[in-house]
Amino acid sequence: MAKKLYVGNLSYGTTSESLKAGFEKVGPVVDAIVLTDKMTGRSRGFGFVTMEDADADKAIAEFDGKDFEGRAIKVNEAKPMEERPRRSFDSRNDTRRSF
């Protein structure tokens, strides 16, 4: 069974390929992605790596708090994204008041 890892505090120069190459030192990587800003294409500073369970646990122990491309990264098991309320940009529904 594969486990997805959250990898935070990445250098803005880190790419999906370099993230995958770094984590392959611990074991085979199923998938690695660094998330980027839609407008600028620049890294958002975090990503996800998918590995087999045993290798994922080794990767957490090996990389959490350690230097990766010049930054001390945070590595832990990814949690499912929580439901967020829909954002409205309609000013008629704005509850803030200006006096």
C-alpha cells in the first residue's frame, strides 16, 4: 500500500524531479510533485511524495527537519484536505460594515 507524504518548507528552486530524486535515496518513489502558483508558475514551497509504506516511514525519519537543497524541510504523512466554505466575492453579501 502506498503512503502520501507532505513535504513542506521546500526551496523555491525545488522541482518535482529534484524532489523525486532526493527521496529515491530512501526507496522507490511512486509519484512526486511540487505545487506551483497558477499565475506565476513559481513553487508554493511544498509538495507531496508517494512511496510504499515502509519506505515512507524511513523517508519521514530520514528527511524531517533535515537540510534539502538549502532548507530544513518538514516531512510527515499527508492528511486529507478538509472541506472549506465556498468564498463569495459578491459585495452585496459582504457582512463587514464600513461606517
